Amino acid sequence: MLVLSSWVLARKPKVINPFIVEHPLLALLKRKFNCLSARKGIVLNREEFQTVTQRKLILISLDWTRPKDPPLSLVNVPNFLPDDVVEFIMMYANPCIDVAIGAFVWNEQAVQHILKKLKKHKFPGKVILGGPQVSYVKKGIEEYYPYADIFIRIHYFGNPDLGLSAVTELDTLPSPFLNKFISPQRFIRWETQRGCPFRCAFCQHRESDVSMKRRQFPMSRVIQEAEWIAKHSNIQDVAVLDPTFNSGPYYLDIMDKLIKEKYRGKLALQCRIEMIKKEFLDRVVQLNDTAETVLEFGLQTTNSKEQAIIDRPNNMKIVEKVLTQVRERNIKTEVSLIFGLPEQTITSFKKSIDFCFNHKVPVIHAFPLMLLRGTPLHERKTELGLVESYEVASPEIDRVQTDIPHVVASPSFTYEDWKEMSKIAESLETSAKNITKSFDGKHNVETTSSLQNFNTYIV
């Protein structure tokens, strides 16, 4: 039996009974954990739950969502404290009940609290831990999580950590759309591939298994999903999760399918700017006859020293050429930068912003540097003298920051410098929101004026 419960990270507690969910996509999990089928919509009380003879799994999801995200399809507690999760688990605890938790950078503190409390209360079942915080630890996972028993990276507590990673066969994964696990709704996230061909030192999009640089979902599945998206008119906003959409072998075919099916919503694509080709831009323009395509470029920095240390070189001549091409074609574009990089200074950060202004980039984002587990920067943080803090850079920055450590000082910039860069990033975000509201597909007078005003501010 599989019990799925979901909490959204917040402050006020609210507790519910477990809810048994029956769906075709859960079949794989049920087979793996020898779970019983359950009738859809049944709520079990504690006595009923504890008397089921086979082994049971409580799967806990500690989610962080954005305002435009759809409601979670599982049981959803909109506000919680970690102690509520512990109380929920212990209410149903017995030796035949295990608990599994997904560990992400945004819920790390909550997960640690829950694990310690389960240990204190002598939870009798097995504690299973998975997620990026587990997958990307190369070795020594028990040092991070001494109170877990099983790790979804082929490791059991007490055994030698061989640094292995669990590999998912993408060909065997069912589509959440085609299998009706996710219903058509205004905003969805979609992936056509996993991993990335590049090796940026700050990024976890590189697969945790170094032999896997980038993996493609089956072409037949992706094309069917594109058709499914286009035929449901209530889907108005699609964020493609691929870290480099234009690196795969099928991305032009995907664009062709969306064009053929006359998709009419927004389509956000993260692309490597130096890999942009004319035939891709031609398809973007064609798709924009019915849709609204936004190309998101992660430039990160224009400074060569910073590029070298984060292993993210940019061919600036090609970057300039592509920015000109998308502007001439009236393609909506966003560029993201990072502040808090090794070797960075306020001056170099401003120069990266100036570069974007000079090339009339309408929307610029700047995000604080996180040191994600398993990345080279995380491993080198002591060597590089990077100082971390849980301080939120700015609530205006559109990315989760609470309970996540960010780099706030280094040999090249002080904490006060970081605060100044945070203010600049906040102003960029405010400007971006205003520009986005007024953007009509062209760099009109209002947009140009906003850029000039901000450019004056950062000088």
C-alpha cells in the first residue's frame, strides 16, 4: 500500500489523514514496494491503516511552489511545520511501515529536522531518502544523513559508500500527460530530455552519473505530448524544463509539431545562446504566428576570469550576433546572470548588466549563487574562500531563497558588496516585471526608457 502526502513549505500547521491514491502511474512504485491496490478516494483511519498485513510505504513530498503553479494532484497540506510531518508519520508508525522523503535544496532543513525527530521518537520502520540532495553526493552520504536507512542511490546505511547513482531508464517512464496523471491546465512544466552536454561548475543539471551527459525521452512520446499540449486550448503557459532545449537531436522536430498543431499559448525555452541556429529562429518566428515564444539565455557573466572559474566560457562575438538576430526578429528574450561568483566584483557585475543593456536585452534577471551538492564549486568552496549565509538576497527575486544558503562573501567581494549587488538584482527584477507587462513584441519607447533609467542607476 502506498500512501502519498504532500506539504507546501509554509509556517502555519495543518494536519490531515492519509489519502490513498490509485492511478496507473503509481503501478511501477507499487510493484517495487509490493504495494496493494487501493480504491480511489478512500481515506483510512489509523486502525485500518495499521492492520493491513503487507508492508506499507508513506511517501512524503515537501514541495515549494510558485503562485502560478497548479494545485498539487496529491493530498495537499497548504501550510505546515516539520513537527506536523513527524506527528503524521508517528500516528501510523509500526515495524511494517516505512517512510520515504524527497530531499531538495529548498527543504534540506525541514528534512534534517524530520529525520532527527523520527530517530528521537524511535520510528520502527525504514527511512528511505532520495532526491537531488542524495543523488549528487559523490561519497559519504551518511555524513549528511546519519538517521536514514536506505538511499535511492544504491546505498544502505552501514555499508561502504561506492558512490553509485541510480539511473532511470527514460524509455520506461510513463508520460504524466498521456497517462492522464496531469490534467490539462493553464500552466504546465514539460521535459523532452534530461541532463546537459555542458559542465558548468555551479550547476546540477549535469547528470549525477558522469557517464550520462544528456538523455533524450523517446521521440514518439515527446511528439505525442506536443500534440496533447496543442490540442488543449486551456493550456496557455508551458515551461520547458530542458536546461538546453536546443542541444537535443529532436528540438527542431518538436518545434515543427507545435507549429503544425498551431499551439496558441506561451512557450518558455532555456537555450544555449551560442548554439542558436537560423533554422531554429525561423521556426520560432513561425510558431509566434499563433503562440508566444520566450527564449531564456543563461549568460551568467561576461567576465572572462569568472567564466573560467565556473567552467562556463561564452563566445561573446556569437552572443552579440544572436542577440542582434533575436531583436531584429522581435523574439522575446530574457537573459539571466549570477551574482556572488568567485572572482566577481561589483564592477564586473555591473559590466555584465551593461553588456545586456547595450544589446537591448529587454528582460534581465540576476540570481544569487547557490553551492549545490555535487558541483565543483560546492567541493571547492573552502579552497575558493566562499562564505555562505541563509540570508535572503531580495524577496523580489523570482526564485526560492528561504532556507537555502547563498554565497555572500569571497576574497573578491565583501558582504557589503553582496548587499549592493542584491539591491541591483532587486531593481532588475522590478524593471523586468514592468517591462514584461508593457512588452508588445518590440523594443518600444517605454521599454527603452526603462532600460536607460536603470542603466543610470547602476553607474
